[in-house]
Amino acid sequence: MKVEVAMQKLKEKGYKYTQKREKILEIFTKVNGYLSVKDVYKKIKQDYPTISLNTVYLNLSFFEEAEILETTDLNGEKVYRFSCEDQHHHHIICTECGKVKAINICPMDAIYGNPPGFTITGHKFEIYGCCDECNK
Amino acid sequence: MKVEVAMQKLKEKGYKYTQKREKILEIFTKVNGYLSVKDVYKKIKQDYPTISLNTVYLNLSFFEEAEILETTDLNGEKVYRFSCEDQHHHHIICTECGKVKAINICPMDAIYGNPPGFTITGHKFEIYGCCDECNK
DNA sequence: TTTTAAATAATAATAAATACTATTTATTTC
DNA sequence: GAAATAAATAGTATTTATTATTATTTAAAA
């Protein structure tokens, strides 16, 4: 997803345009992987040294709400990445740096209907590993 | 896994026997699902009112290390359940109460070797839902 | 340009998890 | 069985992620 498209999406949801929001999205376009709140905070501080950590928290939540970013849990920490809604897929994730690679298999294809006693609301399939860079 | 077997396993790893540890394991045998640290703390307090929350944290970590309990993340909180190593499987989890049901499909069966650039170290496949009791 | 409603900064408050230390207890050795 | 010792525990403090609060600033509308 391009930054402009994401910002447009945000606008449609009633959120205002701000330079900082644009910058946050820009950061995600440059990274092929998950970033923690602190990661984003450190990066955006280079351009906006006075930005508040709270602002980063808030905006990442808004982006998640607007389905611009998607999240997962890495080592007990919430991490974010650009959402790719174009096609449903899963990821292999480097547990060291958060880098991801798409997997075009969805195990839900083999699940038909709801198991007795449960109503399915979602699922998660993630493969964890170590990328070659982190392996060195 | 029976409590005795688990305690034996713990002993083999060099941990001592204590009543509190046995009680914690007992709690897990009575529950078919994930429990948070606080859940366990509340339950064991009925028998050992002076037990420290820290002790629960420590012991759950030891149990995880000894592969007696397994963990996942539910709503950003670490939760524990009895590990069933007998056969590899996955779960459908009630996001309300943590109740689980086994699924006998493993998506890793369809993954051959390591994707280029990554060394696989683990995986997670979980289906989320709402159990009938919580749906009421 | 004025208005106003949202965004932000700064700070405080929560909550989960970990760290530390003195005391107690399970197990070993005699 | 008693003494020694190494681990377990309680109690407390600390750290860290996250959320809440409030005054100020700013984007967008009138």
C-alpha cells in the first residue's frame, strides 16, 4: 500500500492529515517487517525530535483501527507492519529483527465450518525463524 | 499429562518438590484451557493464602522451561496450559475464557524445507473463536 | 479570519513482568 | 535423625509496555 492511499483511507475514516502521520507510514514503507512502537519512535525522532511517545502509540492504534497497519506479538511485545489486504496470506517472521516474508498457504482452507462448541472469529498462522542477516 | 509425571519431569531437571508446585499443576489438570498468571494466583490462594505472586510467576516459568506447560499470548497477556507432547497439534481457543479444543491439522506439513533467506525455528497456528458458553 | 474539533506533548497512572534480598524449606550428607 | 547447603519463597522494589489525563497546538471547516 502506498502512503498516499493509506492517508486517503485514514481521511475517509475521519482522521486528519498530519505530517507526522505521513512520516510514520513512510517509515513502514521502507521496512519489510514488523516494528515495535519504540522502533517507530526512534526512527521518527530523527525528523521530529520533540515527538511524544504517546503520539506514536495513538497513531499506530489509529492505523490499526483503519486497517492500514496489522499487528502481531513478538516476544510479548506488540509490533506493527503495513497491512496487505490485496490477498490473504501469512508470514515467516525473523524473531530477531522482525523481518517478514509472505507464505501463500492458509491452513484455514482445510477447515470447514465451525468446530462443535465454537464459533470461529479469526486465526493466526506464523512461522518463526532467523533470517540470514541475523544468523551471522 | 498426570501431575505425578510432571513432577517427576521437574525433578529430573533438577527442581525440588514442593506442595505449591504440585498444587499449581493440579489446577491446570482441572482446566481445559489457558490460564493467566493472575488466574493461577487467585486459584492457589484458596489453598495457600500467603503465596506470593512472584512465586507463581517463577514456577510457571520453570514449568515452561521443563516443557510441562506451554504458553501463548491472549489479548497481550501470557497464558499457560498443560503441554500435550504426545502428539503435535494445534488449538482453537476461546478468546473470552481461554478454553481450548485440539485441531489435528498442522499447516507445516505443507511446508518443505526452509524458505530462502530463513531458517525455521518454530511456528504457531491458532484458531480463535467464542465458545458456546461465552456466547450466551 | 474565526471557530472547533482533533492532534499533540507532557505527564501521570496501570499493569505485566522481572529483579533483589532475607528468610524458609527440601534435600543431601554425615 | 541432625547439620549443612542449595533452592524455594515472601515481600518488596524495579522495569517496561501501555493507557489515561489534561493543557496546548494545529488542521480543517465555516
